[in-house]
Amino acid sequence: MSDEREPRTSWTFLTQHARVLLTISRDAEVRLRDLAVVCGVTERAVQAIVTDLENGGYLAHTRCGRRNHYRVVDGTHFRHPAEARHEIAGLLALFAALDSGAGSTAVPAAPSGDRHDEHP
């Protein structure tokens, strides 16, 4: 019997909530149907996630005719206590930078105070 384990492929680093928020941050007028396709979930799941994000204060929307225009709320922080001192804007900025720097392998420097390689 081998000690090697099969790779687990059923999990990802980002939650569906993060994926929906990132997609909305890229396109404030994205339709729920298109969000569902991009995120790989049902439209009903996207509706529930958008409601969670709005109720949590991360997202707001205004109605423009038959479409919604979404806005990521500034100054919101991660929910989990381990990351609660960090604003979600950093995550959104990271992915915006990755999207605009296609092909780039440079890793952006961590903001002051967030460096894991510094020792007191």
C-alpha cells in the first residue's frame, strides 16, 4: 500500500462569495445569469450570495432601468477573526493587478505591517 494520496480537487482557495464579489468588482453591471456562469454555480446560488454580501455590508446596488448597478462598499473588512483587520480592498486590488498584468510573474510587495518574513 502506498502512502501517496490522491489530490483533492473538490476545493479551491476562494469561496463562492469571494468569486462573486471579485466578478462584480470587475463589472458593476454584470447580470446574475452571467455571474452564475463565471462562478460555476446556479443563478439561485448567486442571488443568495449577492443577498449575503448586501446584508453583510460588502455590496450595494441601485436599479438602472431593468439592470442593477453594483458597488463594492469601501472600508469593509474580512469576516473571519484571523483576517478581520484587513480590508477586502486589498484582495480586490490583488486580483485587479493580476488581471491587468497578464503573463507577469512578479509578486507585489505586502503592505507595511503585513510582511510575514520580517522578524522583530
